[in-house]
Amino acid sequence: MGTNTRRALTVAAWIVVVAIGVMLSIQRFRDAVGSDIGTDLRTFVAAAEHIRNGRSPYTEFGYVYSPLVAWLLLPFPDFDAAVGPWTAASIAALWGAVAAVTATFWRALSWWQRPVLAGVGIVTALYSALLSLDLWLGQTDTFLPLVAALAVFFASRNRQIASGVSLAFGAIIKSWPVGLGLWMFRRGVQQRGRLIAATVGTGAAFLLLALVIHGPQMFSEWIDRTLVLSEQDLVAYSVWGAGRHLFTQSAALEPLFVAPIVGTIVSWTLAAFIVALIVITLRRPGDDALSMWNIATAVVLLIPVCHLWYFVLALPLLWTWVAHALKGTRRLESLIAVAVMAVWWVIVFRLPPLDNQFGESTPQYIAVVGSSLVALTLSVVLSARRDADRAVVVREAVPA
């Protein structure tokens, strides 16, 4: 194939990817702006209004985030003014996450594989009933894959300070992604001290800024609000929710049967299993990307109040396996992982989400949690096998 022909095909492929992405983005934007729901965004806007009036953002009872989210919304006087820019920024964040994942694997992929990876990322991110729900609510979750993907990209280029800064913003945007900090302790990190210092330093600098602006009482208010809202009678798609919903009586979901002791055993057994997967990931990470998204998926499954839209953070795990399948290393295993992850994506991202207060389908709930556990387990095991291969290559390269 001639250079000019290949260049023309490359441009055409990227035009197709961008065109599909723009079309899906417009659909999601119109759905979100026209829904007039914005439950969470209204809370964020109200918290910003409290700040403008000299009060704490935690005056708004439902506000449980760091002050950053409220700060970002200070320029907007009301919900109607904020919903358009906020929705556009949320969608743009997913574009950024896809771009960061594609850039991470850019050097390992050929001219046609790059737009394929980006196209898979754009379609799976934007062609999603789960994303529609997230945008209707005006949540912050789409920003999490962006900062985590940037952390991976910078790490892949051995820019550990930039990686640490990006990683810190996950916990600054929302509290529970602090669990992503486990990624810093995976085996084989170069200049780990820089990564840890940048992550901790960025978090500390933000807390100091918040202290200066809002005063020391802010921290007690933030902690108190987090604890108060850490228990909600809503459908929780986590190992803790599985034991509670499937074996105890509640309004959230119809149980399989009522046996609280069985529910407790199930939850703690699954939690121990997830922790074991995290330990395996840290010891046998596979690579920077696989380790990040395996840990991210595990953290989501360990959150006591895990809403369905939290799985947006786990979505790049599918893109990463697609990248590995395209690269060709252990291709059969990578294709198996892609197939399993594709089924998981259909169940979690394409099926109409259950009502968050009154789940209408126990089988669908089991399918969501069960497919997530299966996908994570397979991914961790195959990542460990890739890591073992890499260790063999390194040993063979060392002179006897």
C-alpha cells in the first residue's frame, strides 16, 4: 500500500470515528438537557449558591463532595444556566478519557488500529443507557475515567509527577476514588517516590486551599456529611449490596430469600475475594493500564453505596483489552477478555437501568453484579499471566 493511500485511509477512518462520536454526543446532550431532572446537579448548584452567600457548601444537605465541584459551578446563577455547560463538559471528559487511553497505546498500534481503538471507546462510552442516566442526574462520574486515564498515560511515559497530580484529582472530585491510590503500590513502578509525593502533595495542597477559603470547620462538616450519607436504602451494585439485597427484606429490591446471616456471609466472602484480586493486581499488574482499571473495577465493587453509574470508571478496562487484542500479544486470551467484557458492557451499560430506589428485576441486578465479578476476575488472572510472560522476557534478556 502506498504512503498516500494509507494516509488517505487513515484520515477517512478518523473522520468516521469523529463523526460517529459527534452524532452520539449530540444525542446524549439533547437527552440530558431536555430531561430537566438534574437531581445531583441541582444539589451542586445549590452548594455553589451557599458559597456565594458566604456559607459552607455543606449547608446543602445532599452535598457530600469536596468543595471543588461547587467551586466549578460558581459562575452559574441557577440550574438552567449550568446544565448545558456541565453536560457538555461531562461528555467532553469521556472524549478525553478515550483520547488518553488511545495515546497510551499509540506507539504499539498501527495506523488502522488506532482509530479502531478510539472508535470502540467512543461508541461504548456514548452509546449507553447508563450514561444517559448519569447525564440526566448531572453527576460527576464521567470526569473520573479522564483523570485516571491521564494518570496511566503519564505513567506510560514515565512522567510520574504528572501521573500523581492526575491521580490525586480522582479523590478530589469524589471521595471514594481515593482507593485508586492503591495503584501507586503496584510492582515495577519507576520513580515511585515521585509518584507518591506528587499524589499526596496535590491532595494536601487542595485541602490547604479549602482550609484557607472555608475554614477548619469545613473538614468536620465534610466528614459528617460523608458518614451520614454512607448508608442509603438504595440499590447498591457492590459486594455489600449483593448480600443485603438478595438475602434481606428491603424496599430497594426483592430478595431471593430472607436470610440475613447468609447475606452477611456472602458479602464478606465476596469482599475478601475482591481484596485478594487487588493483591494479585499489585503483585502481578500486567501493565500500567490493566492494573489501574482492574483496581478501579475492584474499588467500585467494594463501595457500600455503589450506584450503577459508578461503573463508568471501569469502562476503560474494556478499551484496554481491545488494545491488547489489537497488539497481538496473547491474542487469543485478549480476545476472550474482550468477548467477556463486551457481554459485561451490554448488561451494565446497554440494558435500561433499574430504578435506584425500587429495583424491578432481581435477575438483572444479579446479572450486573455477577458479570462485573466475572469480568474483573478474568481480567486480573489474564493480566497476571501477561505479567509472568514479561518477567520471563526480562530474565532471558539478562546475561548469565
